[in-house]
Amino acid sequence: MLSKMRIILVRHGRTLANDEGVFQGDEDELSKEGKEQIKKVALRLKDEKIDYIYSSPIKRAADTARAIAKFHPNIKIIFENELREGDVDKRFFGKPYSAIADWNSPPRGVESNEDVNKRAKQLIDKIYKKHKKDCVLFVGHNGINRSLIQAITEQPRVDIKQYNTAVSIFEINEDKTHHIHCLNCTKHLE
């Protein structure tokens, strides 16, 4: 029988910087709307069988993971640097997203899409080796989540917008086939 791993992928709740469309640092707080969103996504996932929770250590993602973990009190959150958003030099914090015109060839101090994609693929491979038969929840960010979806589906980078607290659920089989149960779903926010 083939091993099946389930991955639940969640983007963090909304922040004020998301509202403003600007780059943010590691300590940006969830907005009032973001705090409501993480309560709703936590309720949506409360009955899921989750074996492990991996989260970006960045505050907005960590707060989202903690909200979900309240319904899974026996699961320790593992903070994983590989789930951090693409690295952007501090000089861009507070500037609009348009300040970086080309993510495939970005300025010095900015991680390219290609590098984020490689990081995501390495993380998926590492986690699959450790958790082949488990359900693993990842809490990340817009860019890294798109790269994780690419690594899982082996399709070109997904450039769909990753809505705040969007949920994607995948089943990954040992033979490298996969099944998408939902992609970028926000029904819990309706």
C-alpha cells in the first residue's frame, strides 16, 4: 500500500501592511480583520486530524498557527525558517509592492522567485521524508505558499493571489501523484 501524506496549507491573517499594499517586517501585527480571520480559520480546521504544525516564525504567521493550535492542544508548533516569506531587504519595508518590478531578477538583498521555489521544494521533500503518513499543517505567507503549491503539484509557479487565511489541502502519494482537495479556499470567511 502506498504512503499518503496530507498537507494543509494556510496563509496568515490580514495585517495593516496588507491593507496598505506595502512590504512588511517580521513584527507586523494582525489587523482587527486579521484577528477575526484567524479565529474563523481555526474553527474551520478544529475537526481536522492534524499530526504536526509547521509555521513561519514571523509574528503574523505564528499568531495564526497559535490560533489553530488552540483546537489541537497536544500538538507543538514547529517554527520553520523555510516557511518565511521571500527575503526582502529592510530598505523596502513600508514601500509599495511595485517597488520591486521584476521578482525573477530582483535587486540586491531580495530573494528571487526561483530561490523561494527551490526553498519550497527542499522543504516539501524534507517534510515528506519525515511525515509520509501524517497530516501536516503549514502556516506561511503569500509567496512561499505559491511556491509550495508549485512544489506539490509540479506545475509552473502559481500566481493566483493567496488570500489571507486561505486554505489549500493536498494529498501526496508515495508515487508522487497528488490530489487537490481544495485550493485557496476562503469559505470560512463568508
